[in-house]
Amino acid sequence: MIKLNNKHQPDVPKGHLAVYVGEIQKKRFVVPLSYLDHPLFQDLLRRSEEEYDFNYPTGGLTIPCHEEAFIKLTARLPIS
């Protein structure tokens, strides 16, 4: 289960989620919650579950892919 409480992350605007992306060094991104419904983003979430089994090394949702690939993928997603 993904915890969507922003109390501990005051810099995350309402309707958004902070994620950590990278294979070695993790970079933090803030993305719209609407991404969670998109099949491409859901594929990233499945990879995250397989890799980390919801035990994230950063303490937050971590996605194991290259930063450049994440940026290209999210650029294709609609923001709603």
C-alpha cells in the first residue's frame, strides 16, 4: 500500500506524490497523483514492488529505473 499522507513532506503540493528515481543515486520527483492511474506508470510501480517489495531504501516510494527514462515516460503522460 502506498501511503499518500503529505504531513511529513510539506513541500509536496496537494494532489501530488513524491517519488525517488534512479538505480544507484536516487533523485526526488514530485508527480501528480493522476499518474497512478496510467498504465505506463503502473508498470513502474510493479517494477518497484518486484525490486523492493515495498521496503524502500529511501523511506519513500522508489522507482528502479534510469532518471532519463523516467523523465521521458512522464513527459508522455497527461496531467489531469
